[in-house]
Amino acid sequence: MGGGARYPYPKAVWTPAGGWWTRPSNWRANTAIAFAGIIGATYGVWSFSADKEWRYVQPDRQIPSMKWAKQYKDQNETSSSA
């Protein structure tokens, strides 16, 4: 079981992924950095989208994006303080 032995491969081949059977010693750190970058980019896009979201036709019921959209945050703050 296991698919057999590792076969010889050409040493002159370069690949951006690292070639055959790579096992980088710092894979945990690389994964953590990539995950942090993905989380940061997602937060930035989410924030930008929430600031720019505007509904011209008002929904007839509560929808999830009303919790974070700037249009409804502004309405909730003004209506609760009045």
C-alpha cells in the first residue's frame, strides 16, 4: 500500500509550487500568514461593501444585511435617539 516508491525526477525542472514531494519546514507559519491575509482581505471587502450598500426599494421584512449596512445603521441611530 502507499502507491510504490518515489521515482526519479528531473532536477532541472522548476515549478512555482515547489516541485515534486515538497515538505517545507515552515508550512504552519506559511499557512497562518496566508489565512491572516485572506481574513484581512475579506474584512476590507466586507467593510467597503457595507459602506456602499444602498437599497432603493425597501424590503418588506428584516433581512440580514440590515444589521451592517450603513443605510440602516444611520436610520436606526436617528430613530432611536429621537
